[in-house]
Amino acid sequence: DYYAANVEALVQDKCIVCHRTGGQAASSGVDLLFTSSVASNHMAFDSYVNTPTQGARASRVLSKITGALGHGGGRVIVPGSSNYDSFESYVELLNPPDEPANDAIFRVSLEEPLANKAHTGVGNLRGWAVATGGIAKVTILIDGVVFSDAPYGGARGDVGGAFPDVPNSNYSGFSSAFNYSALEAGPHTITAVAYTPDGATQESSAAFEVVRFDSSFITGDDAVNLNNASCMVEADQISIVDATVDGAILDLLLKWRTAEQGFEIVEIR
């Protein structure tokens, strides 16, 4: 089956050293433990992901393996890698989407941050959510911790065109400004959780990398100086060598992002 062919080898190579009887994870009270049995390990994943409710820990598993949520073993799988894709597909198989009753529609999509990309500075948290019975709120979680409710009700004609039978789908957007550099450099996960008035939820997550300067917010008109820098352009990328930023000499790589309609710093060296 899919687990045996695509996931078991990763568990034995990267997970079981801690997630076993007597291991570090077991000592800290984590109830996801593995053995040498393929069938038992599959059942352990199934039980963990779907407790206390169907799919309750699906996003948690994917966040943990990338080093988020205080994972004791750090990052064991890189977001966007083939190993991550295998885990993501397996978790989806463990948590198939429910068939909507009576053709009811409930969807949420987190569009920024872009999954498996680098982000820095002030940008957006944005996406959309629709439900036949309406959306009560959209809550943003950062690395599994509630951050804030996102303003909801922005104009989204594209979503309205895709869901013409859902009331107010033309005004289904959520968006807020967010300083990615307020986070530590490295991997993070942001999740948008949409709630209906009766308390049902759907979520959409993105794992991404933060690259940042030493300061989380650079101020001063003369804080950035490119007078002694050189620039190279290739395809959709701009490389800047010897830029002065807040007193430091740095090399920067900027890449065009269609979703953001602009260039974003993706490497700082």
C-alpha cells in the first residue's frame, strides 16, 4: 500500500530513533510511537492523525516534520522535497475530505504566504473562504498558535465566479498585512481556519521559510545604500552584491513573485 511503499522507509530512517519506546518523544509524552512492524506503524499514524476527530492532527504532523511547533527532533524533512510530498499525500489519504451533505459547499484557501517559498519583510496573509451557510470568521495560526482573526469580506470576483451558488462568494476574501521578519529565520507554518456560524471548520496551511535581516524592521532613510553595490539580472531574478543594509555589507537575491506582483528578497548572504 501507499504507506509501505512511500513512508515506512522515512519513518525508519528519520523518526523511529525518537518515536519509539524509551525514545526522546516517548519520554516527553508524545503518543506517536513506532516499531519494526509496517502495519503497526501505519495504524499508529492513522490513530494519531485522526484523534480526537477526523484529521484533527493532519496539519500538526506536516508542521512537525519540517521542524515547526517545537519539534524535538528539529527539521527532518525539507518542505517541497519529494519526501515531504510523500508525507503530505499519505496524510491526505488518512484524512479524506468529507463529502458535503446536501451539496453544501465549504472551502478555504490560504494563498499567501506561498507554500515552500522564502518570505521576508512586510507582506500579506491572504486567501478566501466560502460556505453555503456563511463564514463566521477566519482565524490565523502561526506554528500552531492562534495569532489573530483575519479581516474577512474582501471583494473576490474570481471566487464568486467559481462558486456562483454560494451566498456572498463575491466578497469572500480575507487579508491582513504581516511582518514575516518578526518571525525567526527558518521554517514556519501558517494556517487559516475558517469557521461557519454553527462551528464547523476547514483549514488551509502553508509551510515556508523566513529569511531576514538582523533587525525585524529597518528604519531610516539612509539605512539602505546601493552606491557601492553591483547588480546582475537573470530571468526573473535580481542579484545585488555588496549592498549596505543597516550598516552591514550583504549580498541579496530577489525573485519575481506573481502572487505578490513584485520582487521579494529570497536570499540574504
